[in-house]
Amino acid sequence: MSNRRARPVRLVLAALALVVVGALGVSASAFGRDAAKSCGSVTMDENAWAGATANVYVLKYVLEENLGCTVNIEKLPESTPLFQAMADGKVDVVPEDWNNILLKVNQKYVKSGTIMNLGSNGVIGHIGWFIPTYLMKQYPQFKTWRGLKGKEGIFKSPESGSQGMFLGGDPSYVQKDAQLIKELGLDFKFVSVGAEPAQVARWTQAYKQKKPIIFYWYTPQYLNTAYQLSEIKLPARSKTCVDSYNPKLGSNWGIYKCAYGLTIIDKLMTSKFAKSGSPAVGVIKRWKWSANDQNYVANLIAGKHMDPEKAAEQWVDANPAKVKAWLGK
Amino acid sequence: MSVVADTTTTAAVPSLLVEHRPWWRSRVTLSGAIVGVMLVCYFAAKAQYPWPASLTWNTLPTHLNDFQTWLVDSRNAENPSVVIRAFNGFADFLDSLVNWFSSLLGWMTWVGVTVAGVLVSLRFGGVRAAAWALAAFATFALSGLWVESMQTLALMLAAVGLSLLVGIPLGVLAGLSDRFARAVTPVLDAMQIIPAFAYLMPIVILFSVGPGAAVITTMIYAIPPAIRITALGIRGVPANTVEAALAMGSTPVQSLTKVRLPLARRMLLLSVNQTILFALSMVVIAGLIGGKGLGDVVTSGLNSYPALALLAGLVIVVMAMALDRVTEAVAERTNPARRHLTDDLRRRLRRASVATALVVAAVIAGARIAGVGADYSRRTARDWLLARIQSVLDYVQNPDTFLFQVTSWIGDHIVQYGLVPFRNFLVETPWPVTLVGITLIALVVSGRRPAVTTFLMLGVIGVIGEWASAMDTASQVLVATVLTVAIGFGLGVLAAESRTFSKILRPVNDVLQTLPQLVYLIPLIYLMPVSVVPGVIAGVLYAFPVVARLVENGVRNVEANTVEAAAAFGATRRQILRKVKIPLAQDAIMLGVNQGIIMVLAVVVIGGLVGSPGLGYEVAQGLARSDFGLGVLASVAILALGIALDRVTRGVRRAQLGEEP
């Protein structure tokens, strides 16, 4: 009985679903873009930060519009997973590598001839200790690290006890701040809040409350256009200076007692792709841009939530000369 | 996991037998005394006796790193060995399997996929299941994440299918043979407790990146529930039924296929349901190693567009809930014990199946002729949804709101009066005192065998050089567990007493269990800007639903006549709850504590990503810095901690009942 009555209801519902879906479908339009002419396809890796997204999408736009390439994007964790993917031919190009290639495990890929370092992509990275500019105005002595002495207490936080809190960077980044603090004899407690989004959440919130905060930070970074930050000068660099804490170098931490150096950011390519004869190879080899260019695009994407393709288009339209040089015209 | 738990509780005999000891010999007093002695030692010799280097196996990390280098070398050699080539072949096979599913879904067009999903749910699951399916597809379309949803669905089809292919036969075996079950249990424990971040690196080296590697990672986590629930189902078949079948002259094979499997049918379908949910919880991790789909949107969105990451997280939740409800409905409706198939009905059902197939085929053909694309490219509500989510995030980010005053106060207090002192106590007490003290507490509350296990596990942690980090993690896990049990117990009892509350709680639990933790960590960081707390709260949010469910079930399943008897003697509702229901539900409650701890531990790594120091942090860093040794050792320590906590909490009830295992 109940089954007999249930059936029409179900039929009506099914028909209704069909009508709704069908109506949407008929009016749907599908235009596939036919790319892939002479260039073939290139697979690039997009790292997790906005600057990397800017690199990839500008290159993608230039290669697709001018050479008719098909650009695929992979998003893989830095370092070994990425290098293994390159060795397996799943990624051809990495536009921005922050010296992962120099790690011992990863040098294997260079030595075996699978990965080539194409050199600088034009952006020069710099790491340092930063405070909000409003704080620098309030305490001009913070221009150098010496001014911090005795004033650490103003950076107190719930987890730092009686000491001031130094907010560390993403643990996967190059750093030596805990060692620097000890060597400089500052009364800071080194606190890491983990991955970059967490660190950004922490310091931007302090910034909004106009509270004192001192943290590990770097340039180029699109957030530097939205927040006014000032750098604290650390001891000058010497020849034996080391930037990344390494327990194997022993317990003499004097080697870390200096400012961070400049990081040349490299682009990488697989040898296989370099030999493929694709016209994209030359463009990627010539491709180079400045930190300002990158920040501009990154801010459109991450700051203004613009579609990355549109942001790339906007920059390319505004900089025809630079694009021409990359194309080798 | 919760489901496994339910069935074991009903099997146990509830008992009110609690032996009475003088107060000075009670468990609480003895444990308190031990803690007191530890406290004295802590204040006397703070931080003076860390785990000694002479008792640490110093070269272990180097060996592990050498192993990684060896792996990389042999993987990328000119002529890789047969084993490596076999791994490659397997990864390629999985890649093409996922790609095949993906292109099948694309070929069906979005209209075809939707119609097929809805009609098949309708045929086998009924109207409500169909409504859930329709709601899910509408969500995929309206969120503007159709393609990503289909990629995730293809990944799930491959991963769940293979997990069941491996898990169900092994589960049947574990159900039939005690010895096999005992051998396989520790392996399953390890597969569920070791954080996926720890094995991402070897998986990537062996299987490269891509959908294949993502499927393997997902399978490692999703196979254990398939095995466990299937085994439980096979064991649950009444022995006399099987005996009767054998007595009637059926062969062992027949008794399996004709008696055991059909009778365990409900549990088999439940194992399908749980395997799907477990697999879906790996979507974000899979996104990290080239799994594409929604997980990818979550991880890459976190940096540049948190609102988008949240939206993708919500789509994952809807997908999980729809799959859960549909498979549950299918299990219920096709239950042969519930429906009596007449010939007429059978014929009608067969006709309905044929009609479903025909309609689906016709719609796909029609859609393809009309030129409907694989992607839903019509108007979506994406921008509107993103704007709403963004406004919530903006509110949360604003430090001037009342909400922030409350949450940051709570966060600060948890750190200052809970986590920091407790952590210091565990980390800085002289190590021999901590080791002996914790072992003695395990002995007092749980019995001899759990104490021996605890001692050995702590020893392992020390020897591999993870003592300080593990104590740090233990302090976070214990604080999180206390909060989890308090919240879960309270909500569970409320839900057991009130049907309405139970109905409200269920979707909340579902969302919290399936929403990727990475997604709600960001708002938590804004609301409680102190390190460690967001990680702890994430653990609590993930684990309390399970505790609440177990407690609710336990309290509700207390026999009605016991409750009536108490009521007849004039007990008030509150008295019945306190003196009858809760004591009788103790097994379920202890199981809740046990499951709660294990789940909190599972989230420890996620806490590490947002800066909770300790083992989770090291696992995350091991992956980020290509430091294989660090990641592996921290994972071993997490496993050791998990085993110790599991054995001790499971032993508590047994010890109370006076059974020495």
C-alpha cells in the first residue's frame, strides 16, 4: 500500500529534479579554449605565498598569449617533494626557489643532472627583525638592536612570562633568531606561532591594536605595502657569518651574531625540459623582474582578491617593454 | 571510530560492582600522593636533570637521513631496481585510475553527473537520500568549485574502492581468526595514530607526486576502519546460527558466504560508510602532494585568501554529510531483515532500476548532444558567499569586539594557568622522577600490564631523544583531553536526556568532524592570539563530538526497567541520572575518554602547524625542511605516547571492576 502511494511522489520529484537540472544545462555554454600550438605544455610549480603566485600567473599569461603554450600549474610543498616531482618529469619549472636547492639532500638532483639552476629571477630577498613604524616613532632608539636592551619588557605577552616576546617566523624558513637573541644578550623569549598565515594573523592583530610587537619578517612581501613596518639594524655582517641555525655547526653561536644576508632567489628548470626545444625555455631563461613588480601583482591577488589571471593581464598590459625583453624581441 | 566503539560497549556487561577501599587507598588519593612527591622533586631540582645524552641513541637521526638519501639515490638511478620499478608501476596505475574516474565524470557532463547521483540515491536510498545528493551537487555548483569537487570525488572513488578491496577481505579474516586479529591490531593502531605528515616524504620519494600518491596516503588512513568494522560484524554473527549451518552440512566456505556475510551485512555497509568519511578527512593532506581538488584550494587559499579556503572547507563538509546520509539510507533501506520482498515488489524494483539506468543514459546523451560542458559554468553564488565569509573573518579579526575580549581572556588564562605551568612541570621535573611517577600512576589507576607498557613507551621516547618534546606534547594533549571530556560529557548527557537537543547536536558534530582543521585554525588564531591555544582548541573541537556521541549512546542505552525501578522508588530525574544512568554508562564514558585522547593526539600535528611546540611541530618541520630523521623520530614518539595513553585509559575500567588483565 504505502509503496504504491510513494511511487508517484518519487516520480514527480525525479521529474522535477530533471527539469531543474536540464533547464540549467541547456542554457549552459561551454567554450573550450584551443591552445597548444607549436609550444606544447609547460608545468610550473606555484609555492604557497602570494609572490610565487604572481610569478606563475604572469609567466603563464605571457607564454599562453604570445607563444600559444599550455601552462599547467602544480602546487607542491617546497624542497624534496618538489625536487622529486621534477626528477619524475611532473614539474618543469620552478620560478622561485629560496635556496632549497642548496640543501645537501637536494644537491643530489643537481649533481645527477636532472635539475638546472637558472640563477636569479631578479627578486632579492631580505630577512630581518621588524617592528611597526608607529612603534619606531615612539621609541627612536629601536633603530638598532642596542636600543632594545632594557626595553624588552614592553613586548610582553601571555606566553613569554616576565620576558618580552620575539615572534619567530615560519619554522620552515631560514632563521637563527633564538641564537641571535642569546648572543646579543637580549631578554626576549623566542616564540614561534607556526606557519606563515598564523604568524601574519598574530602580528597584524597587534598592529591593529597599536600594540608593541617585534617579529621575524622579510621582503619582498605584498603585506609590506598595506602595513608600515620598520627594520631594526642588527650587527654588521662578517665573512664567517651564518644565516641558518644548524646544530651540526656546534655550540659556538658567535657565528650567528650578525644581520641576515641578502638572498638571491633562483629559478629552476629540469634539464629534460631545457633540451625539449620548446620556445618557452628561452623566455623563462630571460624572465626577470623586480621586487616592486612582484609586489604589485601579489597585492592585486592576495590583498585585493583579484583573479590571478586578471592581475597578470593588468601588469603585462602596463609593462609592454619588459615583456618584450623576455620574449627576446 | 565512534561506531566501532558503540558496538563494543553494548557487548560489555554494565556493572555497579565497584569494590570499596578505605579512602587512603583509593586511586585518587594514591595518584595525588605520587603527584605530590613529583611536585616536591620538581621544585627541588627544577630543570637540572633533563634526559641524559648518554641514554640517547645519538646516531639514529643520521641513519634515518642516510636512509632517505639512499632512497632518493635508488629511486633516481639510471636503472632502478625491480622493487622501485614496481612502486613506479603501481603509482602510474593509480594515477591513471584517478584520471579515468575524473575524465568519466567530465564526460558525463555536470548535468549527467547530477542526474545520475540523484536518481541512483533515489532508487537505493529513498527520497531523503536523493534530496541530500541534490543539495550536495547544488553546493558544488553554487560555490563555483565544481571542477575541484569532481576531482575530489574521483580521488575518493579510487581511494575508497581500493581501501574496501583490501580492507573487507582482511576484515573477514580478522573476524574469523583471533590470531590474525591480534597480529593486525597494532599495525592498525599505528596507521591511525602516526600523522600523515610523517609518511608524506617517503611516499613522495617512492611514488612521486600526483593523484596516485594521494590515493596511497588516503588508503593508509582509510583501511583500518574498513578492517575493524568488518571484523566486528563477522564476530557479531551468533555462534549458534553458524553451528546450525555447519550441522546442516554446509562447508566452511558456504557458512561464510551464505550465513556470516549476509548476517554481517549492516556492519559491512557501515564499514563502507566509515571508510568514506575517513578518506574524506584526508582530502587536505592529499592536496599537499598533488591530489588536486578541494584540498588544494584549502591549502593554497590559507596564505592568500582565507575566505576561499573556508568556502572549500564547507564544500568538503557538505560532500561528507551527503555521502554519509546516502550510504546510511542505502544500508537501512536495502536491509533484508526489514523488508519482505514479494515477487511483485521485486519485479517493480527491477523495473525502477532499469528506468533509472535508462533515464541517466538518456540525460547524458542529451547533455552531450546539447554541448553541456564538464564544468558548471553558469552563474554561481561564489562572490556572495565569499563576501559573507569575509565579513565573518573581518569581525573575528577585529580586536575591538566584545567576542574578542571574551575569547582572548579565555586563551590567555588557559596558557598562563594551565598549559605553561603544567608543561614546565612535566618537562622540568628530573627525568627519573617523571618516568617512575607516571609509571606508578598508570599502575595505580590501570593495573600492571598498562604500567609496564607505559614504562617501555616512555623509555623509547627518551632513547630516541624526544623526551622534552614528548613531555611538552603530553601537557597539551592532557589539557585538551580534560576540556574534551568535560564538554563532550556535558553535551552527551544533555543529548541523551533531550531528543530536541540531540537533533541540534548531530549536525554540529558532523560539521566539526569533517571540516578540515586547517580551516578553522585561522579564525581561532585571531580570536585567541597566544601560541599553543589554537592547537589545543582545534583538538578539543575535533574530539568532543565523539565523546558526546559515545556518552549519549551509553546513557540512553541504560535499560529502561532499571530506570523505571529507580523511578518507582521515588528517585527524582536528577537522582536517576546521577545515581543510575551515569554509573551504568561508565563503560561508554571511559571509552569516550579513550577515543577522545587518541583523537586529540591525531590533531597534534595540525597544532604544530600553528606553532604548538613539541612533537607535532617537529613532524611539520621535518617535512618542510627535508629533515627525514626529525620527522620520523617525532612520529615514533607520538605513536609511543598514543599507545601508552590508550592502554592506560582502556585499563581503568577493567581495574575498577577488579579484573587484572
